[in-house]
Amino acid sequence: MLYELATLTLRLGTTAAAATAIEAYSREAEARGRLLGCWYADIGTLNEVVVLRGFETEADLGAERRRTLLAANPFGCADFLTHLELHSYAPFPWLPDVTPGTFGPVYELRSYELRTGGLQPTLDAWQKALPARCEISPCTVAMYALDGMPRITHLWPSASLDERSKARADAVRQGVWPPVGGPAWLMPDMKSGIYLPTAVSPLK
């Protein structure tokens, strides 16, 4: 499966209406892919909605990207949008497909830019370390960008902010995280935000 992560910056007070429109847009007859998650920013850059969609093939991903780029009303949100970003991702190859369900409601979305040549060493380091890390708390998806700056993006659900903080501290204390050798390949530009599911999000 391939993924698209869309970030919609909205006019103040339009998140609920935008979420309803996003769900309808994803169900239109000509739509490709599957809506997996739709979250709004709680901590970080506010007035953002992040949409995760999954695609079985590159052709479907490309067709849906063209549909969005050519649309007069992308995501049904033309009246609400002030900024739209679309990025394509491939999952870390050993991970299962994202499965909708209730795992949050607190989701942390993290993105790290990579040094030149850093993707394969990062994949190798994560493959060794992630199973033990996921015994402490699950990772919804870890994926690498197919466009833009070389980077990885990963999504972590928690029942609460306190649970998130405890899991991160436990992982460091137990020596299972960060992956051995992984940080050496990261650039200083790192981003993190806390997101909560909208009413239409299949991932809760």
C-alpha cells in the first residue's frame, strides 16, 4: 500500500464542516484510494487538518493526485482552504498496512528530514528497533517520502498525552529507542504535532 498525507490549512472555525466535506470527497464515484484518517491539530500549527489516504497501486495514487490538483473544489474545501499540501509516501517495507480502528484518541505525527544517503540506514535501524518499541506503544505507520525533501514520517497513537510521555520515557530508559545509529542520519529539521480525530476519521 502507498499513502498520501494531505495537510489542509483552514479558516478559523471551519474544521467540522471541512471534515464532512473531506469524507464526501473521498467517497465520490471517481475517487481512488481509501480514507484512513482525518485529524485536526491540537498542539502545533493550529487550524490544520491532516488527511491520510491509502492506495493499492501507484496508478491509483497518481490518478487521485491529478483529480485533486485539477479540482475546482479539492477535498470539497475550497471555501475553507487557505493552504494545501499533498505528499506521497511508501511504508517501511516490513510494516503491515494501516488498519482503521480505535487506538487514540491522541495521535502524534512526527517528520524528520534525512541526510544524503540516509534512507536505507534508517530503514535498517528501524527494522531492528521498532518491534521492541511497539511493545511499549504502537506505531500506526512509519513511511518515507516519495517527493520533496528526503524524510520519514511516523504516526503514534496514545490514549492520552500522559500515556504518550510515559511510553517515550520508558522506551529511552529501556534502551530500545531511539534506534541504534538512527539519529546519525537525521537533519536538525524535525517536526512534531499532536492531532485528534475528527468525527469522520476511520482511525480514532
